[in-house]
Amino acid sequence: MDEAGAAVTGLIAAGADAWDRAGLLPVDLLRGLGAEGRLCAQVPAAYGGWGLDSAAAGAFTAHVGSLCSSVRSVMTSQGMAAWTIERFGTPEQQAAFLPRLTGGELAAAGFSERGAGSDLSAMTTRVRRDGDTVVLDGHKVWVTAAHYADLLVLFGKYTEHEEHAERAETDSGAGSGAAGGDDAVAVVVPADTPGVRVTRVADPLGCRAAGHADISLDGVRVPATHVLGGAALPLPLLVTTALAYGRMSVAWGCVGILRGCLTAAARHAATREQFGAPLGEHQLVARHLAELYVAERTATRACEHASRCWDEGSPDQVVATVLAKHVSAGNAARGAATAVQVLASAGAQDGHPVARAHRDAKLMEIIEGSNEMCQLMLARHVLSSA
Ligand SMILES: Cc1cc2nc3c(=O)[nH]c(=O)nc-3n(C[C@H](O)[C@H](O)[C@H](O)COP(=O)(O)OP(=O)(O)OC[C@H]3O[C@@H](n4cnc5c(N)ncnc54)[C@H](O)[C@@H]3O)c2cc1C
């Protein structure tokens, strides 16, 4: 393990269980990690980041993921916010916001709404231009790290003027509530802006300390210079670009979960004896270990391939990322369940890393493109080349 990995182990490993139980991460720790550029390590050095490529950032993400999925989730959100600013922001916006994200401020990215989960085109959050400001109205749900965030990168449908907004709502059909059209924007909103209300999601199944929260936006006014790129873009382009970063980060985080589970299961199977022999010598338990090893290796390979595609700018990048996310999340969910099986009562309680991994990994099959959404995207890819 390199120096950065060892340092982060010292900061996170001992606290992960207590933070999970408390449902909170120490904010000073997050700010400290952020101020060292660790929460969004791909941001270029010119903006205070480490300028890591996808493969190196992935290795670091996996390491953090092996220790604490809540911290890794905060990293994913910070990185996704930074990536969105990097990809869509003007040079002035990059210079204004990125050093804040590598300087200790925390960020979250909000797409999802009550009526718009898998189908983000159903988003109804509206961003309306008003002179040299924009006004946001709407409601985001389950935004990771929003509880801790200073800056929120929020996605909404865009209208130039109030009258356009009204017409769009009428055109979109009775009851749909959609702002109409496919033009969308990503806006950087300071979390303390009047009209922003952040409410924690109660008792999440896993990643309990990741600060998931709902965000309501009631006439939230920010300067128009906070609209990334200063103009509307097609919604699918905006969300796909931002989510691609999140997918890659979650995929590597799942590799970390698998590594933690493999280590715990192997150690237990080598040392605990039943029927006069270590568990690992009973063939059905040995099979569990083999399956976990295969799960970790295949997820690692899928992530390495996808990161290589990112680093080489390969046209296969999008599909490779979806594949990596799908393989890693599924393997992590099944692998963590297998690890609990190997440890049995020893791992079946809050306080054991495999119990935490089991809860955390399940959620990875839902976010940044659920299993089903990933399968649909992969099937579309197959069909497009038939
Ligand atoms: C831990 C966690 C962290 C999150 N973090 C964030 C965040 O940081 N920012 C953010 O904006 N959102 C976040 N979310 C929200 C997340 O993006 C959504 O939960 C996800 O997109 C799924 O939406 P949904 O929960 O509304 O499920 P639904 O869209 O209602 O789907 C329910 C089920 O139906 C399946 N399904 C839906 N449509 C189809 C279809 N056409 N074909 C086949 N199956 C289908 C889904 O795959 C799923 O299994 C987070 C959620 C969780 C649980």
C-alpha cells in the first residue's frame, strides 16, 4: 500500500464501525480529507487536486471502500460534483469552485426526485432565469452527503422566462407536473442559500453515515454565473456525464468491499475449527472462498478495463463503465452475503465489518444505475451492434 493509502487507513479504519452505528461521520475528518484533495483526487493539480488518472483514483477509492463505504460514498459525491464542474463549467467557474472542493468544503450532487428515480426525464425541479440570477424550485431525494455539503450541484429543467415555464407546464400535459422540454442545467447552489432545506433520510439500510438527505428548494435564488457552462444542455447528456463518474467510483468502491470481505472470510476460515478441522478445509466452505475470490478478481478486472478506457479516451468508455459498475455491484452484494455465511454467527452482528459490508453492498445495486438499468443499457449496446 502506498503512503496515501496507509495515511487514510490510519484516519478511517478504527472509526468506521462507530460512525456506522452513530449514522454520522466526523465533519472535521471529512474537511481534513477534503483539504488534502483526497475526496476528489482526480481534480487537476492546478485546482488543488492530485490530478490522478482514473486507474490511480480507482485504486485509492477501492482502498477507502475496503475500510468504510460511508466515507467512500462521500468521496464519490464530492468527485461527481467536481467532475460535473470540470466537464461543464467555464474556466472561470472551474477556478471559482474547484479549489473550494479541494480546500475542505464538501459537495453533493442531486438528480433524483420522488417521481424521478430510474427515469430522470421525469424530473420536475425547475430552474428559471430571472435577470442575472436563476431561481430553483423543486425537491431532490436521497442525495448522498447532502447533510454535510457546503455546495450542492443540482440538476433541473431549464426555462428562460416565467411565461415559458408556464407554457411548458401546460404543454407537458395535465398532471405530469414536468417543467417540459429536455433542456436542463446543473447549478452550483451553496447549501446555506435561503430557500434550501436539507432533511436527513432516516435510518438508511447501509452506508448509514454517508449523510443521505432530501433537499427542498423553494424559490432558491443564485447568480446566473452558478449555472455550469452558462447555458442549457440536453438532460440526458448532463446526467449521463455526471453519473458516469459516479458509476466508476461506486464500481471501485465495490471492489474495496469485496477485498474487505475476502480478507475477513479467509482469515476466519483458516482459524476457526469445526468437526476437527479449519472451516476452509470443508469443501463447501472452500467453495465460498473460491467464489469470493472470483468475485473480487472479476470486479477488479472490469474496473481496470473501464479505467483504462477513461485514461485512453476510448470510445468504449461508456459501456465499459456500465459493465464495471454492474459486475462490481452485483459481485459485492453476493460476495458480502457469502462472507457473512462463512463467518456465520461471528459476522452476523452490527459491529462486524462483513455485516456492515452486507448492508452497504446491497445499496450499490440500486445507485448510479440500478442492476436493471445497467442491464438495459448493456442490452441496448448489444442490440446496437447486432
Ligand atoms: C444509498 C443511496 C444513495 C443515493 N445517492 C443519491 C445521490 O447522491 N444523488 C441522487 O440524485 N440520488 C441518489 N440516490 C437515489 C438513486 O439514484 C435512486 O434510488 C435510483 O436511481 C433508483 O430510483 P428509485 O429508488 O426511485 O427506484 P425506481 O426508479 O422506482 O425503481 C424501482 C425498481 O424498479 C426497477 N425499474 C425501474 N424502471 C425499470 C425499467 N424500465 N425496467 C426494469 N426495471 C426497472 C429499478 O431498477 C428498481 O429495481 C441514492 C439512493 C440510495 C439508495
